[in-house]
Amino acid sequence: MSVYAITGVSKGIGFELVKQISGDPKNLVVGLVRDKAATEKRVAAELGDRSNVHILHADLTSYDSLKQAAADTTKIVGERGIDYLVANGAFLTTFDFYDPIGVLGDKVEELENVLLKSFQTNVVGNIHLFNLFLPLVMKGKVKKVIFISSGAADLDFINDLEVETSASYCAAKAAMNVIVAKFNAQYKKDGVLFVSMSPGAVEVGHFENVTPEQIRSLTGFMGKLSTYAPHFKGFTPVDEAIRTIRSTWEKISIDNGDGGAFISHFGNKQWL
């Protein structure tokens, strides 16, 4: 049996993680979300009455809510601690999703607000998450902390393919890659594996209701992905992506030199 604490489980990658992991009744899953009631409703509707799933309220922008979530998680898991802490929750914005950052320079206030919210949620929030939940990870047997990053934050990927879009998202992911390495530098000696992992290009509904102009931007980006990986045929279904991610995080270890690393779902630097 393994114990998991996962943020951002209301939809997409997070919900699929809960679905697959809790499919084994020996596992215990604590899902952390902002909207507890809505997520509990979805879990009940789609997963049924799984006694090994617990949904708690937690907001990455609120230290107090994360502190309470850690206390509530302690009551659930007890002395077993947490084997896997998965930092999946994130603030996503369409503000710069389809436009290069230079084009957005005239929208000063919005640009500043998006960047500040992105870093407050996706960086500061995850630092608090790690610090507050680390005592539980230290009690666990596996002791793995997985940050869900993105290959789009890789500098070689950005420069080689000239990817202009999603600057705020990529910058926050890159910042967290450094934070993960810093936590590794501190806690590797205690047997805790910290790693940043890109899930690959996963179909989670981000591109619904796009405008014709946004479609043109997306088409250009997809063309660059095909250049980077000629075998790439489109976004991976989320259920398939999660199976690959889980297979990889089972294999990685401190002994294999994975501590603090920024890796793909394949365990290397092949992002697609």
C-alpha cells in the first residue's frame, strides 16, 4: 500500500491520478483542491464510493489553508505518513497562451497581475506545500516528491524551436525546477527524492472554445512540435499519459541520480 497526497485533483491530470491510483483499494489518496464540494460530487459520480479517497480543501494562494490541509491530512494518514506528494495544482491563464510576451507589453497592469498571480500560486504556493507536508513525507516509506513541470520550460526547447508563447506559465515552471533542486540539495541526505517531471503533451481540454486567431497560433505551435518530434501525432489521452508518468516515477530514485532532476515522462530529456 502507498499513500498519496495530490494537489489540483478537480480535473485533468490530477483527477486521472486519483482515479487510477485509488483503483487499487490498498492505496490511500488525499486529493487537495480549492472547490472541495464540487470535486467530491465528481468523485462520487465517476468513481463511486471509494473509501480510500479523501478530498480536502487547499488553496495554493493561502498559507493558512495549506497548513490546515496538512493538519487534516495528518489525521487521515496517521503515522503512515505520505509516500508520494504530487504537486500538480497550478494557475493557468490564456492571457499569454497564444501570444508572445513582447506583444503584451502594452497591457501593463494585466501583464503584471498575471505574472504576480502565477508566481504566487505556482511557485510560492508550492514552496509552502513542500514545507508543510514534508514532515509527513519523512514518515513515509517511499519518500518521493513529484512536481508536475513542463517540457515547455526547457531552455533548449524554447530556443531551438523558437517557442514565443506562454511566457508566464513557462517562467513559473522553470522557477519551480530550481526550487525542486534546492529542496533536493537539502533533503537528499534524508532519503527524500525531489524531482520535476513533465507529463508530456496531454489532452485535458485546454484548447476548447478557441478563436480563429488562437487556432492559427496553436497550429504554428503544433508544427514546431512536429519538427521537434516527427513521431508526434497529437496530444496524448490523459489516461495513457498517467500510466506512463506513474511507471516512470516508480523507477526513478536518488541512487540512480534523479534527485533534483528535471525530466520528461520518459525519465529523460525527450519531452514528446
